[in-house]
Amino acid sequence: MSARPLLSSVDCSSRYDATSSRGSDGGPMLPLDDIGRPIVEKRFLRKLDLRMAFLVLVYIMNIMDRYNVAAARLHGFEEDLGMTGNQFNTLISILFVGYLLTQTPSNMILHHMKRPSLYLSSCMIAWAAITVFMGVVQTYHAALILRFFIGFVEATFLPGALFLLSRWYKKGELGLRTALLCCGSPVGNFFGALIASGILGSLDGTLGFTAWRWLFFVEGALTIVIAAFAIWILPDFPSTPSIWLLPDEQTLAKRRMEEEVATIEPEGNFSGLVEALMDWRVWWLGVALYLMTCSQSFAVFLPTLTATMGYNATTSLLLCAPPWILGTATSFVVARHSDATGDRFWHIVGPLLVGIAGFMMAISTMNTAIRYLSLFFMAQSPVAYVVSLTWAMNTFSQSQSKRAAAIALLNTMATACHITSPYFWPSSWGPSYVNSYLICILTTILCIAMCWVFRGHLSRCNETAEAEERVLGLPKGFRYLL
């Protein structure tokens, strides 16, 4: 197959005029001396990093509100709502049906908004309020409806946050920042387990409510408080005037993004969604991310897996924390090294292979020490997802609207796994869960194979672009990271 037809979805002719003398809002830009730029850029990035760091706290609450039912399950949640069979698994998966419906339209709306900080914070308040109502449900069907709407609103956050990062940071800076954001997932699992163990162990019967109801009350209320602060702390887009940036910093922020994209799009342009839908690479990478997420489905059931070792509910929750701490630390090291080397593929494959080693350890024995050690290996595989998201943002960076649509579509396809993956872990397969681990191994291998093909395609595109530049005498233009 020729590389040229595969490259046709990228407009090569415009990659050499990415830098413009006019702002993305159409107005003239203030001159910025090239000698003084490093000083301004360092000051600007320091300010930006401090504000973007708040996204991590928001994501922590997102994860805690998403998976608190797993902790509630250990303290009578199923029994009180009269669940039987696979109804708990359905309660887990229904949340992600809401995700599928919201992510792509939400990001397209976000792309055309002036105040993404207000939009994301409002959605956060909405899902937090629904979480609080989860504490008063009396029936399984009521809980099922609320879980759907939690997912419907929560879905706006992660693709929106990733798009917000891509509107401020250059491709060589995104890996570490994406890792910082995504560390909210293991940290959320870690703190979620600690907070849940404290609430479930101390508030049972307080004011007549069982402990699992207090879990939803406390975490939902805490999320509302954090959302109120997010309105004022989260940044908007570079094109929106910001009181926390000096004029030269605002100018630099716009220029940096113009250096990253191939075209400056007019407002109200929704062509990016059509371009993303027509680009086979979005679908290919989306399926790879779907398989990767399936291989990491153990994360939702980690409290259940630790409970199979014979410990009580509180101890089982506490044992979930150390693997996530190690996984968080590893994600920073891997993402930083990926940015420094410009390599994405091998920094994805490495953590996935470590995860496979963990699955094989868990299959091989019922020994408590070895099975607990296997969780530390498994907790490394989500590091690959962090680098994959960065790879996607680098690959679809030539157009802002296409990038917004691609990020949302990829997250939607990855999230679709959560609808089916809860059924990979039925109670009847416990306590060994050999079949579940075999599914994780299979999906990991398929994901690695698809990433290998994707890398080969991008490599051929780079070779074609280099050959064109050599023949036409053009300067070096855009290159895909491999």
C-alpha cells in the first residue's frame, strides 16, 4: 500500500504557513522580541501550570464520584437496594452509556465557547448534585437512572480538559502535562479508597443513615465546593482576555498555538467534526484505545480483587492505595522521558507488557503475597493510556476544531469499553478470576499490534513529507511523533 493516499487526509500544503502575524481572533498581535521570548515563556508557563494543576483535583473528584459504588458495595449497598445477579455490573456500565452520548457534542460546543472554565465547572456542580442524591435512593432502578445522568454530565470533563491542555501547550510539552492530569485517576482511586474506608468505618448509623449513604453525601458535597473554586481558577482559551496574564504573555500564548496548527480557522467552523469522522486514523486509534481500556478494566474491581485475599472491607480498601501510588509515580517518569525522546510507541508498549506480567502472576497462583504483588504490575498499564492520549493530540494537531472532535471521539470509543468490561468480572469467575485476566491479556496484545501498525503508517507519512520537501526545496515542516 502506498503511503501517499494515507497522507491525503492531512493538508501538507499549509504546514509551512503555521505562523501568522495576526492573532487567532483576527486582531493584530503585539511584537514579541525573540531574545526576550524565553524569559516571558518561562514566566507564562509557570503561571499556566499552577492553574492547570487544579484540573488534577477536579479529575480526582471525577474518579471518586464515578467509582464510589465499588466501595459502597463492600458495606451493604447491593443488599439494601435488593440487587441480584449482574445488576451491580449493569449499574457500573450504565454510567458509561451517558458518556457515549455526551463527549463528542460537548467538545464541539466547548471549542466555540469563550469561557470553558464556567462550562466545565457548571457540569461539575451538576454531577456532584446527582451524586448527593445517590445517597437517598431506595431502589435499584432509581440508582440506575441517577448513575446514567452522572455519566451524562461527567462525560464533559476529561475530553474537555484534554482539549483545554492542547489549546495552551505545544506538542513537546503535552506529555508531562497530560500525565499530570491523568494522575488524577490513580490518585482518585487512592484517596477514594482512603476516604471510603474512613467514612464506611466511622459514620455508619449517624443521623439514621447507613455508611454507604454517607459516602455519597460527603463526596458529592466536597465536589460542589471544589467546583465553586474551579470557576475562578481554571483558565479559558488563549484568545480570551485573561486578568492573570500580562499583555506580552497573552500575545505569546496566541503565537505559540499558531505555531502548532496548520490553519487558523474562522469562528463557527464545525468542519473539524466532519474531518475527524472521515479520517480512518481516528477510528483505528479509537479501537486501539478501546482495547487498551478493556485490558485495564480490573481497576474498577480492585477492591473486589483485594477482598478475595481474605481481608475485611476496610483493609481491602486500604490495600488498593499502594499500587496506585506506584502507578502515579511511574506515569510522570514515563511521560517526561517520552517528551524528552519524542517517542510515543515504545513508551506505550512498555507499561502494557508490565501489565501482562501482572495478569500472568495473578493467574498462576492463589498465594496472597504474589497476587498482591501482581496488582503493582497491573497498575503500571494505565501509564500507557496517558502516553496514548498525548500521541493522539500530537497526531491530530493541525486543526483546532478537528483536534477537539478527534479527542472527544477517541475518548468516546475508549469509554465504550466500560459498558461491556464490567461483565468481564462476574462473581462466578472469582475468586481466581482466571478468565477475566485472560481477557485482559488478549485485549492488551491486540492493542499493541494496532499501535504498531499505526506507528508504521505515521513513519511512512514522515518519509513522504521529507521526500516532498527535498524535491521542492522546502524547509522542514510538520512531523508526526512516533
